[in-house]
Amino acid sequence: MLYRSLLRPLLFRLPPETAHELALHSLSFAPNLTKTLLGDRFKRSPFGKLRRFGLTFSNPVGLAAGFDKDGVALESLAALGFGFIEAGTVTYHPQPGNKRPRLFRLPQDKALINRAGFNNHGAAAFAQRVKRNRPDCVLGVSIGKSKVVPLADAVDDYLKSFAVVYPVADYVAVNVSSPNTPRLRELQQAHQLEELLQALQTRNAELAAQEGRSALLPLLVKLSPDLGQEEFKEIVEVAQRQRLAGLIAANTTTDRSRLQTDSRQVEAYGAGGLSGAPLKQRATQVIANLYNLTQGAMPLIGVGGIFTAEDAWEMISAGASLLQIYTGFIYEGPTITRDINENLRRIISSKGFVSLDEAVGCRAKELAGC
Ligand SMILES: Cc1cc2nc3c(=O)[nH]c(=O)nc-3n(C[C@H](O)[C@H](O)[C@H](O)COP(=O)(O)O)c2cc1C
């Protein structure tokens, strides 16, 4: 409440990326102070422990990739009650990203458009920082292709990032779905994706043997909402063959068709990925579709336009067993995880389910068609 009536109006007077940097720096400034001030208030979970791909999550609501690309505020973000954080996307080579301005607010639509272009300090700097400051929750690390590396050499570039973040990651998310790196989304084509994932899983097995780990590091792929049914089908076959731990859907969309904001204004913002409320229906449908294609056998992380427990419930009933938020966090503020968890618990009970796991995918057939 305080956020929406006081802090958000102030932050929204600043250019979007300046507001983001201010929030991130404030959070990174004194993690111990944040942890002491917040205590366990944001961390109570009404779900007990959740087991997903060999990891234990304190609650199903995670922070989506792109918010803390360099892992500078992970401890404070964990104190806000996220069940997990996907840091990054990091690239092997440090890079500045696209020219500013590259982030735009569409308040009328509760949405954002961004063309950040993977601005980050590089995988090595990330790993070094996280070694010193681990968050008190599951940590996923998203890896992407460096802009200077041609698409033909993408596999080698991802392999290098993978090896660097391997020691600090609880899982790795392979980002092949950002619309802001030229041609990146082509890596979602079945044959290219298979080559990439096979190479990563081979390296994963080598590193596990080297480190004396009995299991592979969970490897997930993050998908675009702009793919067609046939493409999802082929991707699921690749994911199953390559023994992925799960799929994440969805990244931002290039579709602008569901917006209330004046179209001339939207055009003036230019190219980029759209996130937030207008993405919700499509992202939920993609999750339902993936749930049906995998027959519920592969964990799915649902992301796109989740602002409330009702949105979260739709994603769970479509087939997501974990959730992520980004734009909702910007618009609703730091109590969003707590609010979603508490109210989601109530919704699940009111529908007659005894646990969250029991509810996963209960409306997948219906929601895949909408
Ligand atoms: C400013 C911004 C930067 C993002 N950067 C990344 C990124 O680096 N890697 C990634 O996988 N997704 C990135 N995303 C996409 C989000 O992780 C998420 O998939 C998308 O925003 C949909 O969720 P939302 O509607 O809750 O925001 C970014 C989104 C925004 C708004």
C-alpha cells in the first residue's frame, strides 16, 4: 500500500531505467540491514517445502531474469520473500547493451517495453560476486549469447558461460528467447536447440564428474511466447531427449496487438519486448500447451503478466509448478510475493485441493485453447 501510494509515484517520475538502478542500488547497499529490518516477515510460506527438479523451494514465487542481471542485490531480494531468483541474463563477454533509453513504461496497460540487450558485466564478474554474497533461496542463473559472437559460434559461447557460472548456480536457464539480441531466437529452431542443449548437457556431465557431484545441474530453457504450435511440439521433443529439468515460459513478446496505450506512442518507443498484463493470457496459454505436450511430466515455470494471486492461480491451473514475476514487482511493489502466496493458498483451498502440487495443471486442457 505504502509502495503504491508513496514510493511508486516518486519512482515513476524518474526515467524507468534510473528508477530501476536506484531501487537495485538501494537494495544492494546494506543487505544485512535489509535482512534485519525485514526479519522473517516476508518469508513465511504457506505451502511448506516444494520439491522441483531435485531442489527445495520455500514458496513457488520467484523473481524473473533481467531484474538483477549482475547479481548485486540477491540477498536483499531473497529477504523480500522470493522462493527463488533467476539472476542474469549474463553473457560470457561483458557488454553495455543497447543505447538508452531502452526501457519504457505503459502504465495504462500495466506493461513495460524493453530492449536492454543483455547489458551485464560478464559471467566471470557475476560468479565472483555471487561466491561472496549468496542469497538465502534457490538461485538460477540465466545465460545468453554475447553480442560480439556470431550466431554460428553460439554453442561455444554458451558453453563458456555455463562452465563459469556452474559453481554458483542451483540451476541454469538457457535464454534463447530474448527479442533484443539479433537472431538469438533462431536458436529455438529444433535442430539448433538440440545441438546447443546436447553440448551443454555433455559439459554438464563432465563438470559433475570433475566436481564429484552425483547429479547433473538442472538445465532449463526459456521460451518465447511468439512461437507456433508445431515449434512448441518440436521443442518439447528436444527437451525430453536432452533430459532438461524444465521449461520456462514466457519471455517478452514482440506482439503489440493487445494494448490500450496510444499506438503512436507505442510506435515511438520502438523495438523491444513487451511484458506485463498484456502478456498474461498468451503466457498462460503457452504453459497449458506445454503441460499437455509433456503430459505433466516436466516442471514448468510460468511467467508473464502475473500481478495477483488470481493470475498466479491461472498459471498453476494451466500447468506451472513454479512462477516468476518481473513487471508485477515494478507496479505492485515489494509485498507482491507475500500477497500472492497468502491469497494463492486461500484460492487453492477454496477449490478443494489439499496442496499446490495437486492443483498443478487441473485446467490445462481448457486453458490451452483460450
Ligand atoms: C527490463 C526487462 C529486462 C529483462 N531482461 C531479461 C533477461 O535478461 N533475461 C530473460 O530471460 N528475461 C528477461 N526479461 C523478461 C522477464 O524475465 C519475463 O520473462 C517477462 O518480463 C515476462 O514477465 P512479466 O510480465 O512478469 O514481466 C526482462 C524483462 C524486462 C521487463
